Amino acid sequence: MSLSTHVLDAAAGRPAVGVPVRLEQGSAVLADAVTDADGRVTGLDLPRAGTYRLTFDTGTWFAATGTTAFYPEVTVAFTVTDPAQHHHVPLLLSPFAYSTYRGS
């Protein structure tokens, strides 16, 4: 099973480059990554079906961009039921709001 994410700076209309991202299952940290020049992290492995969390360190990223923001981090929990499918979890981010959805 594989997982990818894409963080978009909705306020600026461009990819959010350099956002620290952590993948966890239960208390186990499975991966730490940083979004690339296109705001993406790809190739994360999901070892089995179950519930996972992606935590985006938005506070560090907003501080690096000189932006005052409300959310120091965004955590997205999701459940994988079909191990054969690729999962994509995008994050649309602005200083005072965010949204997510299951992508393809």
C-alpha cells in the first residue's frame, strides 16, 4: 500500500514547499518527510489496513514564511480498508482555515 500527500497554500495559490509531515499509526512513527518543490510527499508505505494519521507541522512552515496563523499543526486521521489501493490525502491550507479530502 502506498500513500502520498500534497499541501497547497490556498491563500497564495501555490504549493506549500518545506512543510514537515509525519505519518503515524497508533503510537508508532512510520515516516517523517518534508514537502518537495511541488508541495508533495510521495512513496510513503502503509504496512497494512488500519487507521493512520498524517500530522502537518504548519506552525513551523507558517513561521518560516513570515505568516501569522491560527493552526500550529493539522492532523488528518484516515482509515485504510483496501490494501491494494493507493491513498492520496491532500491538504488545502491557509492561515485561518484548512480542508482535506481523499484524492486519487
